[in-house]
Amino acid sequence: MELGEPDASGRRRPIEIPGSEFIFPCEMVIVAIGTKSNPLLTSTSPDLRVNKWGLHRSRRFTSRHRMDGVFAGGDIVRGAATVILAMGDGKKAAVSIDAYLRGESMPATHPAEARAGALTDGG
């Protein structure tokens, strides 16, 4: 996509760039849309802990959830927030997921976060 010419209001709208599509080979895709957990997911995974607002609880420094092999960040942990915070959470989660898949140990929290309380509470 690219921004087109400004319309009467001065707003530039996105327009498709013909021929810019591509296929990215991968083994798994993680869909990250919305700000709440799908009720089907939480009802079928009782170990997936959420707070009263339906937000996931995960370790701030690693994005690691208490449920083994689960990582969470962004709006599903924080509630509606900025894309910058979500991107930071994604970077932390990527490092943690890589370490997890390699079988490497990782700290549960950053030392400063250990003092402040390691688990997010969605608020």
C-alpha cells in the first residue's frame, strides 16, 4: 500500500501497489488482532489465566505466560495501548520464544521488575 493523493478534506488514503504482493514461506502464523482473548480459547484452556477484564497475565520482561509455551503481550495483556508498546512487547516475546524453543533458560523477570511485581494485571 502507499498513500494516494489528498482528497477534498486533505486526507491521503492508502491505495494498493499493483504487483507488490508476495508469498512469505513459514511454518506457523500467529494472528494478533483485537484486544481481548477469544472466549473459546479461555474456556478450553483453564490454565490460561486472565483477569476480570479478560486480559492475560504474563511476565513483563519475557512476555512468558504461566502456562508453558504461551507468550503474550500488547493489548491482550495491557488493554488498549499504543502500537509502540505492543511492538516492544513483541520484541521481548520473540527473544523469549527463541530461547524457549532452543531450550535455554531465561530469567523470569528483569531485576527492576522483580522489585515492582513481575506479573501484569491488565491495568
